[in-house]
Amino acid sequence: MKNVIYQIYPRSFADANGDGVGDLRGIIGKLDYLKALGVDTIWLSPIFCSPMVDNGYDISDYRGVDPLFGNLEDLEELIACAKERGIGVLLDLVLNHTSNAHPWFKQALSDPTSKYRDYYIFRKGTDNSPPNNWRSNFGDSAWELDAGTGEYYLHVFAKEQPDLNWENPVLREELYSMIRWWLEKGVAGFRIDAISFIKKDLSFVSLPPDAPDGLADAQAHWVVYPGIEVFLAEMRNKAFAPYNAYTVAEATGVPHERLAEFIGENGYFSAVFDFSYTDIDLANGNWHSLRPIPKAALRDAIFNSQLAVSAAGHGAVYFENHDQNRSPNKYLAPNEICYESVTMLGALYFFLQGTAFIYQGQELGITNYPWQSLEQFNDVATVDQYQRALALGLSEQEALAIVSQRSRDNARIPMLWDYGKNSGFSDGSPWLPVHPDYPTLCAAAQDGIPHTILQFYRDMSALRHGDLAKLFFDGSFAPAYQEQEGIFAYRRALDSKTVLVVCNFQNNDASLELPPSSVLIGNKRSGLEDLSGRTTLAPFEVLVLLEKE
Ligand code: NOJ
């Protein structure tokens, strides 16, 4: 039973060797911090050898650690030291594509007759153009020319991330044996990247263009495409099941009706991430069309997701990760961001059914970075979205405002540890800028101090691991007080116990009829207080209540 998983973006967590980039020894040095936070598992974004075009999501050696992060011995030490503290380690499996610097791809190019050619998806073009007009997820055509043969290879993401050909059984066995190799090393499981993309519509039909560039969105032809279930079941049976590995999949596009197949009793994964409430601000999947989030729509999205997920299996509930901007900036107005609202947001998702995920820095209330120019960004997707916004006629200022709000680099700026140089992240020059609010946001400013966001997250984690752990992981979920505007509330129940979570998601008081209960956690009221009947909740007050039996 996983209760609280903490995601680490290794580049930005802690830099032990002073090169400006976080590393494994840096993480080892922070394990006690993670223990005190009360997490039972950590998930490391990719630490494998990579040219870092997409910061490690372009792997050139699945069994090697990139020297930027350390070496295999460091990783083994990290796994052992984490284990000593009762913390498991999840690695990030990127199976839809490799880097173009992977030896398989290099051989596929240098010797088109080698077996590695069929590890990837090569097709002939038509009239000196790519085989079809599909657009990659990072803009531009999804096909890149192999000048040596005149054929093109497919890439759902950047051109430096060629897609693997899952139709090839030999390739699949290579991947499964790599997975088993890591499980033999004692990792607890994996977060699995972009897994819904592994099966393609092999007709590769061109589509009606949806933009002036003549390209078209191809999601319907490569996201959860029919036949994917064969690959997923095989991977579960051959790689994960024999080790009872925990797996959480980034499975974009899985409809709620199919969740039982993905995460049920005999599902492909232990859990999947649902994007319905974290991408709710995207009007059409792009950052250049951000829309305001009506409260009622957000509540419906979270609760509908939870109803569907809890009926099928266990959830992986989260508000932040390395691809999202910071949750206070997404869900709150700038003038609403404060201790109460940020802790309320935390409790809103933390006690939902399944496993609660914390993304590094979320427990400190880190907000978006105040970006000033495009040159400050590192992320490939940010540059692409900026260009696409300009192409759609937005001004440079508007395009910058949009990517500043949504850029993945908001989550990737360095972790804020203390008052020292670079907030204790690095002695060198950090690869992304340090948030200027570090003197108030950093861990040192909050450690041991009541009424801080960090302390609130510690309290929430402790509650999730205490007597009620099973209730939070497994208990039933039911929305409550739905008729009351601005109130996000739900009940969790197991056996004879019922917990009621009430969030006053608005900047004014709310009056509610509460059942006889005692406060487990609150951002205004302390534990042990008893409540009953008509009660006034302060702006952004949250109450986690144990109802009297
Ligand atoms: C999803 C990852 O979370 C993201 O960071 C990455 O860019 C793409 N997959 C491609 O691997």
C-alpha cells in the first residue's frame, strides 16, 4: 500500500558536486528531509544516460546512469540508503521512444539492413515529403528524414526522440529484460512515461490539416490506439507481475470507462495519472489557449475522476509534476495565494482515494517563477509553444505571458533549501534561475515552525500513514455539500469510520451544518477540537474531520 509518493526532478533537487545540476549524491543527502516529510516512496524522473534534449526523457542507455547525475554505484547507494529509512525508489521508464543517440538508433541509421532498423518506425515519403501530415507533440512534422536512405522515421515527441516499434517482438523482449534487470537491483517499481502512445495506426493516413502549416493533430491515431492492450498485458505479465512491482502510468487518453482494464484487479498498472483536472486550463491541449477554470467545473473534474478511478482500482492523485506549472498559480488568483489557500489546495487532493503524489517544492508552496524573457527558459516544449503562439498572431508579449504561466520550467527551477547561495541548491551556477522568494519559501524558513505549508504537508503525510491509512488508500469516496457553491467536500469511509474533508475554496466565509466530529487537521483550527452543527469556515479554511460514530 503506497500512501505518499514524492517526485524528484533530479536536475533540480540538490547538487552535491557544484556543477549547477542536481545529482544522486545530492538526493542521498536529503533523504532525512524526505523521511521527516513522511513519504514512503520516491519517484526519480529519468537519471539514465541521455543527451538531455528533453532532460532525460531521451534515453541513450537504459542501464546506465548519466554522468551528470553520478554513476550506478551512487544509484545503488541511494536505493540502499532509502531502504534503510523505509523509503522505496521508483524509476522513470521511457518506453515509447529512445534518444537518437541510443546505439540501437545509430545502428538503424548506419546499417539499414541491421535488425535495429525495425526497432524504429521508418516509412517511405511521398513526393519528397514525409509519409503523412501528422504533427508531433512538440510541434512540427512527426517525421524526420533519414538522408542516407530517403526514408523518414516517426517521432511523437522531439525529432531527437525516435519512436520505438512495439510491433517488433524482439524489441519488446529487450525492453522487458531491461525492466527485470532494474527490478533485480531492488527498485520498487516505475513511473511509466507516455505509455498510451506505443501503438500506432499503421495505415498512417494523412488527415485534414488543422493549421496553416498543413499539419494535423494525430492523437486519435496514436493515443490508446486499438491493439495497445496486447502490448500492455504482455509487459505486465512478463516484466512487472513476477516482481509485484508498483507501476504508475502516464496514460494520457484512457477514458474513464476503460479504467478497470488499466488499473483493476488484473489491470496493466497499479495506477494511472488522470489529466482531466490538471489540464483543465487548456482549451485545446495547447498552452496558447489557456482558459479560466470555473470552480464548479474543477470540482466536477476532480470528483468525476475520483468516482471513476475508485470504482476501478486505486488512484494516483496529484496537482503538480515536472510537466505542470505550480498549482497555486493554476488554481488560485494571484492575490489569493497565501498559507490558507495553498494548504487548502493540498488537503483538497491529498485525502482522495489511492496514493497521494507530492512534487518537489509543492510542500513548500513554491510558486511560478517571474520570467522576464524567452532566453531564460530551457524546456523544448516552452520554446515550441511560444513559436506556435506567435504563428497564431499573438504578440511577443502575449506569447511570453502565456508560456510564463504554463511553462514546465516553473516546476523545474531549483528546489529551495535554505537562506544561503542559490538557496542551498548548488555552489555552482544553477541550470535554471533560483526563485527570488526563497527567503520565505525555503525549507529552512518553514522547518519546525507551526502554521507553515511544510508543517501542514508533514501533518497530512502523518495522517495518511496513521490508524486511518487504509481508509485513505482504500475507503469509499463520496462527494458532499455539492449544493453549496465554493465548497469542495467529500467523505471517505471504511468499516465504521468516516472522514469528512471540507474545503472552503473561496475568499470569503462560508456557513455549513457539520456533523458531530473532531478535527484531525485544519489550516485554521487545531486538532482535537470538536465541532457540530452550524459552523463558519474562514476564507480558504480546510477541515479534515473524523465523524463521531
Ligand atoms: C512525458 C514526460 O512527462 C515529459 O516530460 C516528456 O517530455 C514526454 N513524456 C516525452 O518523453
